[in-house]
Amino acid sequence: MKYIMYSLLIYSLYAQEYNVDIAPIIYENCISCHREGQIGSFLQLTNYDEVFNNRYWIAYAIAGDEESRHGNPIMPPWPADRSYSTLLDEMYLTEDQIHTFLDWVDSGAMQGDPEDEYPIPDFTAGSTIGEPDIVIQMQESYFISGNYEDDYRCFILETNIADAIDLAAMEFIPGNLEAVHHAIIVAVPSGSADALDEADPDYGYECFGDFGTSNISDFLGGYAPGTIARKWPQGLAQQMPANSDLIVQVHYAPLMTDQTDQSSVNIFINDEQVDRYIQENLMINSQFALPPDEITSVTTTWQITQDISLIQFLPHSHLLGKSWEIFAITPQQTDTIPIIRINDWDFDWQFFYSPEYMIHLPLGTVVSATCTYDNTSDNPDNPNDPPQWTFWGDGTNDEMFFVPFRYVNYEAGDENIYLGNTNLLLGDINYDGLLNILDVVALVNCVLDNNCSELNYSSVADINGDNAYNVLDIVALVNIILS
Ligand code: HEC
């Protein structure tokens, strides 16, 4: 059995066919969004005909070398520069996958034998990290007009919880996956934002870059298409203050049809011993002035006053933002630690980024963040035509320089604490929670292409634990599955 599979797969390298070569690339990397009811449903890629009919568009999006909107290439959307730093849950196609697709298009885009068709993965609905302790849903459903415009809206969710809570995770579950582009959650003292909602005739209130109120907690959770929630590593927790309301800020993407959304928040309580609380430092610069018709760089530094371990960061600017670079210089100045670089900033694709392992920033380190703003008419996103002087503010036409960093006080060994979800199944190469032939196919492919180490969670591919990825791992995985 294993030999038959193996030779089939080797053969497949030489004949590009949709069912064998292309479907796995598209189904594993694109249809989490490009299928019915999801944010990318305008372009569904769930079978041969759909992919064939859009093959040139896809080729442009995955291989186009034009300066693009969500990083280079355009799809899958991952604005962070992977050559600069390695972050968790990166979305990308490998060079080999891109070339396989282009070769397939060039060689006639054949479908191949229907018997070989690579199956569509199962997608789980609801939480990706287990059974929540508390679920709070938006009280009403919100109406989103099909006017093809962005809609930025804040909703107040009452918790009715009198005590402070140690959070293991806070997860946002979109009620309408096609409409919700982003969400971010903070807590405010109960009732303190109600006037904002009451002043707006519809459910919730309009908010673009912030929450319309200043008395907010740390960021407690967020959502962007394609991201999965994560629990904090053992011993760590974030705290939700006593007597809080939550405010969820939602960005609804432009829609062609009227729709509604009633999203909810899953709260996971940490009831184990908490050794360290997650803290937040906001790097903010509100003193800049961006002259019209100019490109301006703004740099801000953060002096580290005790040893800390960095866990997460979210660079944030508005529509003039062009690029970001954040790095740290250790006190001896011997070491520059690259944290994140975004070459094509895109307001539509903002993520809470995490390194794979905590980053130790010793006392005396200086973190430097630079955002470059393009306030010329060459910037297609410039909200002003002609360009205008632009300053800090909440509005679509204002700008921001804002980076929340999450960290804990440093403890020896933090550098080895993996920040991703560790409850992954050994051998579950496609992370679908099952061990089956699909994993063998994925493993064989990465062994043959010699790029298993580029998998998001490469440890799942090292079946025999020898720190190498080779035919022994394939044999071991086949044996696990057959037994
Ligand atoms: C995380 C969700 C997500 C994933 C994963 C994703 N897309 Fe997209 N894609 C979108 C959204 C949303 C848009 C439209 C808005 C935009 O461009 O930001 C889009 C736009 C596109 C476009 C049109 C681009 C243009 O500018 O004309 C193509 C083609 C495309 N995607 C193909 C792909 C392919 C192929 C993959 C997999 C390799 C992929 N996408 C992965 C969400 C996603």
C-alpha cells in the first residue's frame, strides 16, 4: 500500500494535473476564505471549474510581481515580510507551490483523473480551541447595507460579571463570515460607554480607528480572517477587570447585498495557577504632522526598563500608512532583533502578530518602530484628493501611529516557550484534527520538496522525532495510520 502511494506521488511531480497537484494547494491555502459564506466568497475556488475559469487571476494574485496591497504576492494575505522575521501562523505559498500552479496553467490546466481528486478539507464551525466558559452574543443583529462601502462599528456587550477574570483566551466568533473583516475587543467600566450607543439611532455606534471612549482596558482579543484563536501558554493569563462591559469594534467589508451580523465572544477562563499576568505597552506617537504631497517617516522608541519577554504586537496606522519596521537593539548594541516589517501596509489586513517563541528583551534594550506614510496622490488609498495636511485622530481621514505590545516579566527559559497552539496532533500535517491519507500526501510532498521545515508547525512532520524530515517519517506516519 505505501509503495503504491509513494510511486503515485513521485509520478505526480512530472504531470501537473488539477486533481493531484493543484487542488491540494488551493484547498489547503485558499478556501478557508474563498468558499461560500466566507470573506472571499466573491471568488469561490472549491472545484476544478472554478479554479480553471479564474486561473489567470489566481496566477496574478499568487505570483504577480507588481507592488501589491497585502504584501508581495497579494494572496494569501500576509502583509508581514517573512524574510525579516518568523511569526506564528504565517499564510503563504512556497516557491514550489507557486511554480506548480504556473506550470499547470502553461501546460493546459488539465483536470486529470476524477478518481484522484483531492478531497475538500472539513472546516469546523464555532470555536477552534474548545468549549468556552462564557459566550456573550451581540444583543441584536446589526444590519449591513449592500452599498459596497466599509462600515466600522462598535458594539457594547454586557458581561454582568462582578469579579475580575483570569483569561486563558478571548475569541471573537463572527456571526457573518462574509461580512466581518476584522474585530478587536476591549473592556470598559460597566455602563461607561452606553451614551455613545444611545446617541446613535441604530444598534452600536460608528467607530473607525478606536472605541470612542478613553477609559479602556488592554486589548483582550481580536479577529481577522484566517487567524485562529490561541490560549496563553501555561502559567500566563490576561485579566479582564471586574464589572466590565466589552466593546467589540468590527470592520465590515464592502458588500454587494444587504446582510446582517450577530457575532459573539467566547471567554475561556484560566482556573489554574497564574504565575504572570500579560502586560501591555502602547507605543504611540500622536505628535506628527504629515504634509500633503510628501512621504514622511515617523519613528518612536521604547526604552525597556526591566527584562521582559515579548509575546504579541499589532502595528496600526490608517490609510496613509505605507510601511512599518520594528526592531530592538540590545544594550550592548551588539544585537539587532528584527521584530516585524510590513512592506505594503494595508488597513484591511491587520493581525495580532506573535513570534514563534517569546523574545527576550533585556533591561536597557531600545525598541524602535518606524511607520512611513504616503500622503501623495500616488497612494490609491489616500482619503483626500488633493492630499491634505494630516494629523493624529480617530477618523478615516486622520492618521495614527499606534502599536500595542504584549509581554510578561522575563523568566529564564522564556526563549523556549512556544507561543502557538501546542495541542497539535503529531502527523496532522494539514492541521485538520485527523490523521489520514491527506497527511501522508502532504508529508510526502514536503519531504520530496525538501521544505517540511517551512510548515507552520513543522514539529508535526517529524514523526520519529529525529529532527529530520525524510522517508522514515513517511513510513512511521503510514504505520500509525494503518495501525
Ligand atoms: C484569509 C482569507 C483569504 C485567504 C486565505 C486567501 N484569500 Fe484571496 N482574497 C481574500 C479577500 C477578502 C479578497 C478580496 C479583498 C482583498 O483583496 O483584500 C481576496 C482577493 C483575492 C483575489 C483577487 C485579487 C485582486 O486584487 O484582484 C484573488 C485572485 C485571490 N484572492 C485568490 C486567492 C488564492 C489563490 C488564495 C490561496 C493561495 C487566496 N486568495 C487566499 C481572502 C483570502
